[in-house]
Amino acid sequence: MEDSGSLKIDVALVHYPVVNRTGELIGSAVTNLDLHDIARAACTYGVETYWVVTPDAQQQELVGKIVAHWTQGYGGSVNPNRKDALSLIRSSTCLDDVINGITEKWGVRPLILATCARPGQSTIECSAVRKMIVADRPLLLLFGTAWGLAPEILARADEILPPIRGIGKYNHLSVRSAVSIILDRLLAPEVER
């Protein structure tokens, strides 16, 4: 696999449409921790753009204020590393706009990989994805907030990655932890795996 810094990989954190614990379609709130921690992981692994997908105008405004503080305001002047990480963040009202933006930027539709913690959804292993990562095809990794991506979003994915499994039965990681684990599984150099 090539150096991840030269790859065309984007991450999207979807806040709508997602599901709640009973499977109902909902929109979830943007959190400061997700913005910071996912941006830092994305920057570490050479991600091009970290998309925050929400149709809610107030949530988009919040994303803009947080990003501006760390990229243009006082936060960026005292913490340049955080500035670098948060400069990867872009907000979007819907997944279609993300896909269209990536397609326009690179001239080809991205390979869309979704994540899902529910068993029985996966269609591809991380090891197979590692072999597919090439510099001429952009890749979009989708992560869901709340209790995961809505079925309509999963249906749009080209492939679905397997759930992250630990040692016991407990399986409710924060999305920022899941993003870090998936990025490491897909992009860490083989010698570090």
C-alpha cells in the first residue's frame, strides 16, 4: 500500500439520517469531542477531508464556529497542531453533496465504505480494503452517530466493513474511537500492525 498521505481518502460523520436504539430514523447532535478527536485521527492518517453531515442549520453554524476558533481564531494561534487537524473539517447538508464534491474534485465517484456495529451487515473485510486502496480511486468512509447509519445510507455503500469486536460482549464504542480503529486497520503501515 502507498503512503496514506498521497491517497484520496475522506471520512464522513453522518448525523442524519441515523437511527436511535429502537431503529427509528433520527438526526443527532454535533459534539465538540467528535469534531476534535476525529479531525486529529484523520490528520494522523492522511485523510483529505473530514465531512460532518447534518441538514440542521444551527448544527452547521456550531461546526463553523468551532472550526473557525481553531483555524482562524485564538485557538489556532496557541495550538498549531489542532489548527492543522481541524482545517480538514467541512460541513455538508447531505451525503449526496459530499459524494458530488469528491467526484468533482477527483473526476471519479468515490468507493463508498460504510461502517456498522450491527452483526450480519458486513460485506468486506479490512484486509481486502487495504489491497483495494490505490491512488487513482477516491475512498469515502461513512460513520454514523447515535445508534448507526440509517438503512438507506447503508444501502448506498459499495461495501460495509465488519463491526469492531473486542474481547467480551460489550460493543458500544464512541464513534470517535471507532473512526480511529478503522483508520488504523485500513491505513497503518504493515510493520506496525
